[in-house]
Amino acid sequence: MVEQLDRTFAALADPTRRAILGRLRRGPATVGQIAAPFEISLNGVSKHVRVLEEAGLVERKVEGREHHLRLRADPLRKVARYAAGYADFWEGRLDALEQHLRTKRKARR
């Protein structure tokens, strides 16, 4: 599981790859359709797609000369579960900060 998380986080670290996932969230697309809005070469986009495939975030289906991509959300669910494990920590910290600020406000009055 840790290796999968590492690959997923590494893939998500790049804004171009996050944009590709954002596009695929709307539905499957060809590599050419994915590449159209970017100011990088088709080869450059393909390299990003390969990283996403290696992380298990994208699935490719080849039909003739076209490469169709679709989002695979399972690795993102694992990231969400991992991050949710820290929710109690942050909520506790924010509750403590809120209490501290209330105490300071009362002291000023």
C-alpha cells in the first residue's frame, strides 16, 4: 500500500498531470484530445500519461491508432483515506486554536 501511495502522490505532484486527471474526470478521452489544451508536445503529454498509468490513475485502451484514456479513481480513494487519518489531528489543533483565541478575547475585555 505504501508503494502505491508513493506512486500516486508522485504522479499528483505535477500540475500537468493533475490537469489531465481533471479532464478525464469528465469522461474518457483520446491522448490527442488530452494534449490539445497544453502548450507541450504530444510526446510530452504521453510521458505524463505514462506516469499516471504507472500510478494506476489512468487506463489506456488502444483502438487502431487511437489511444483512449479513462480515469481510474481507486488510487485517489486510497489517498483520501490516508488523508482522512489526519483529520482528527487537524480538527483538534483547530479546536485548540479557537479556544485560545476566545480566551485571549475574554482577557482583553
